[in-house]
Amino acid sequence: MKIIIKGTNITLTAPIKSYVEGKIDGLEKFVGNIQKVNIELELTSKHHQNGENLFRAEANITVPKHFFRAESFGDDLYATIDKLRDELKMELRKFKDKKISKKRRQLSSEL
């Protein structure tokens, strides 16, 4: 699995990169053949205004014949990354469950 991390208006430090990679590595158990993961971390504004989310995290996951995308916003970068992982986890789990149930339906119809 190839992980590409891009930062917009943010300097990507080694701890941020390792945190993102640690969170994304666990997703491979849902879909075993993830080819590429594009992650973009962005500071949406350089100054905080009332009620506005500062950080945006976006992920695009490429799997053979499928594409998954998730986006999250928040006031804390690490919390935003956690929310992004939860959204990706939900999408991938849903995909895995559909795939399993499809196989079960095919097997039961053959019997």
C-alpha cells in the first residue's frame, strides 16, 4: 500500500506523518488489496474566526475496481485525522459486508 500525504498551508512534520500512517495502516484489514491512499491535510484559514473549523482532512483510497473518499473538518488536527479514519472505516466496513453478503447469496442460490 502506497500512502501519499500532502499538506496545504501546513508543514508536515515527522510526528504528523507517522500519526497519519499509523491510523491508515489499520484500514487494510477491511479491504486487503489497497493500492494507493492519497491524504490531504489542510489549514483552511490562517486566522481563526468564530465558529469556523480550522483543519480539513481528505482521503482518497484506490482499490481495484473501487474508489473510496472521505472528508472531515475540525478544530484540532489530530482529532480531524481520527474522524477521517472513522469515516473511512465505516465506508470500508460497509463495502466488505456487502461483498460478503453477495457471496453468501450466491452460495445459497447454488444449493
